[in-house]
Amino acid sequence: MLHRTPFLLPLLYPRLLWRMPADTKTLYLTFDDGPVPGPTEFVLDTLKQYGIEATFFCIGDNIHKHPEVFSKIIAAQHAIGNHTFNHVKGWQTDNATYQQNILLCDEQILKHQTLPSVRYFRPPYGRIRRSQIKALHDRTIVMWDVLTRDYDVSQSAAQCLRGSLQATRNGSIVVFHDSLKASRNLYAVLPAYIEACLAQGYTFRALR
């Protein structure tokens, strides 16, 4: 079960951000699909416990449904990215509809932040057409180097942790999910992953 992105994908899509510079032992935790009561708050409490900043790729509809949880992400000064309004698949969505869905998510984010724009975007499922990439020329499209697969209910927490740690390296952008589906593995793996990485001399940063 692959936890690291196949090496060919960054070569085929060099415009996308797969990994940060590898000159220091720095990791970049990212969380997809929130804000969701319970999982998102667990993540925030865990990050606070270890003094870590991370990046949250939020779904606009979840921000609309749970503004109080989103406000907690903002208050903790984590970085925010756009993950579309409805978690739409780029491969199955026409370009105009896809762009509109992204803009709807922007609106929800900017209701809570005094920013001129939303810089970071992550395509749901990692599926995006080249034409959609071109249309997002003014954004940083963030993919990942390590996919924890915490959402995979057939994977035990031990498997999730082991595979994620084996795939981790300098500059890795790491994906967890602050969602109900991922919560079983998330709750068990996130603290253990952070502690193991800290013990190996890694530090954590948000995407800025």
C-alpha cells in the first residue's frame, strides 16, 4: 500500500507542489476535508500540545455548516487552503463548474479572514485536469509527498503509522484528514506520528 507519491507524478506535473525543499529536516502537516466538529478540534488540540503549525485545506460547505470550528482554526493561526466547496472531482467536472466551486469556497474562507485572496488550493482526490491547472495559474496547487491513508478503514492504525513514517523524508508534505471517516486512524496515529518525527529530529511548519 503506497504512502509516498510515485516519483513519476511530480515529473509529469512539475507545476504542482509535491514536496518542499529537502535541505532541512522540516515537515509540512496538512489536513483535508474539515472543518468538522470532533476531528478538527482533536487536530487543533494535538497541534497545540506540541506547539505545531499546520495547513488546513477546507471544504467550503463545511465552513458554512461549522463556522465556529473554522474560527478555531483561524484563532490558532494555522494556514488555510481551498479544497473546493463540495469536494468535487476535477476529472468529472467541467472547467467552468470547477472554477465556480473553488470561488464559492473562497467566499466562505474570506468571510473569516482579512486576506486579499486564497493562495493555496488542493484538488479533492488529487484529480485535476491540465486545463484546470492552467486556469489556476495564480494559485499554488498543493499535492503531497506522503499520504497517510488515514481514511482507509481497512488499514489498521499500526499500518497507517508504519507506512507514513517509512514514506516521510526531508521536506515531505504530509496529508491527514480531519473527517469523521478518518477519525479512528487519525486519533491514534497523529500524536504517535508527531512524536516519532520529533524524536528523529524533524520540525514542523505550515505552508506560508
